[in-house]
Amino acid sequence: MRSIILDTDIGSDVDDAMALAQLMGSPELELVEVHTVYGDTRLRAQLARRYAALAGRDVDVVPGVVEPISGREVWWAGHEGTLHADLDAETISADSAPERLVARLRARPGGLDVAAIGPLTNLAAAFALEPQAAGWIRHLWVMGGGFGAAEDAEHNFRSDDVAAQAVLNAGVPTTITGLEITRQVTIEAARLERIRAAGPLGAALGADIEQWWAFWNETWNVPHDPVALLALSRPELFTFSETGRVTIAIGGEAAGHSTFTPDPTGSVRIVTGVDGEQVAEEITSRIVTAGTAYPARHEGIDDDRA
């Protein structure tokens, strides 16, 4: 059993909600709490809390930093949370995620993994508050960047290039899954139907997946964030580099562009290969487990999702 804090920008790309559901369907992982980042972090926190309730889980959710340290404008799709009624009824923490992260890590140094699947702003803010906090993380799992020959800057790193550079050079043992890996995995109609049938959680998630497909006029999506989290749970489905260092371009048109350099003194490794079909199946199965293993305890939120 590994204990994990999820740091997420849930609500725009549906893959964050898929990742949260996947974690809740992973019996080898203890989800300690969820932190939200980037933009309307209160709304994101309410949405995360709603998804936990749909799975019958009582999970603490803590809103975090709204504005990127980089000063870059927040990208907002406009559909965040629109399929979920009465989100204001969801109880979320009055704390701030960076302070809470420091407190959690101080209480359990070396005992917590962190999965960061949004911009790294909360972590950078936490390290600025308490520089020792970086040394208290057991392992950091990141969805971000792109390390293929022709990859453009990826959204999470581009959105807060300053935070990404600070966090990835803080000496934390880190595994990064980049776009050249996540794009080898897709969720299509057959797997969507299996997710949709997985209780109130699956019905709600299925609706959000369809909304995301409609936003891009597609009939499939790449589960970027679930792929990155599965590298923790099922490492045998991936291959990894040796350790090295990651450099992030700061500012300008190349902002957020990531470069990996092998270095035995470094603390970062990247995912270099993936069994795409098996990973897609494992993601789907874990989401289905989350939706069917527990009865929904939140009344009034599963009425018309089926």
C-alpha cells in the first residue's frame, strides 16, 4: 500500500476526472487527499469532491493556487462542472493546498507519493514556503512535457514554466510521463460504454467524457493523466530511462518546452515505452472497479445519469 496525494486541474480535459476515478479503483493505493490547481480551484475542488462522493468515498479536497507563477493567462474551456448540479453543496477544505501539502509531508516525511497531473504551481509554492518539503516526498509522479523529437510544449509545463523548472530541479525523485507516451493510449466507444455502465460514478464520468469528445469534435480521447498514474501501479507495462535532469524553457514562444539529459546524479527519469493496449484496458478496469465497488452515498446526484 502506497499513500498518495493527487494534485490536479480537474474539470477541463476529462482525463483528470478519469485519473481520480482510476486512483479510487486502485486497491494498492491509499488516496490521502486531493489538491486542485490552476484557475477556479474552488470549482475544481467541488468537482473532485463530487466524484469522490459518487464512488462512495469521503475524500478531503483542498483548493490551491489560482494564478500560475509564470503569469500566463489561465486557459478555461468553459464547460467545467456544467454537467454536475449543485456543486456548491460539496464541502471542501478552507485550507490552501501548498500549506496543506507542507503539513502532510512534515507529518509523514518519506511516506507520501505525490501525483501532479496539472501545472506544478502548488508544489512550487509549497517548496517556497518550506524548502525541506521537497526532501520529504517519497516519489513525484508527473504528467507533463514531451520528449519526442518533434514535441511542442505540453500544456501543464507551458501553463507554468517557472513552477515546472523549480519543481523538477528540487531534487525530488520523479517520474515524468510525456506526450510521446500518453498519445499511444486511447479511450474509444467500447471502453466508454463499459465506464458508463459502472454505477453513478461511471454514468457521470461517461457524460463528461462525451462532453470532452464533443468539445474537440472527436469520438475518442487520450487519457494522459491516467497513463501517468498507472506507471506507479503497473510499472511492468512501461519502460523507463535512467536518471537524469529535465530543463524547462522559460518564457517566449518555446515556454514550457522540456529537455531530458541523462545524468547519474540527477533525480528525474522519464517513461520511454508503454504497452498501449494493456494500459488502456487497465485504466478502464480500474475506473469500472471504482464505480461498482462502493455504493454512492451522495443523494441526489445519480438521478438522470444512466
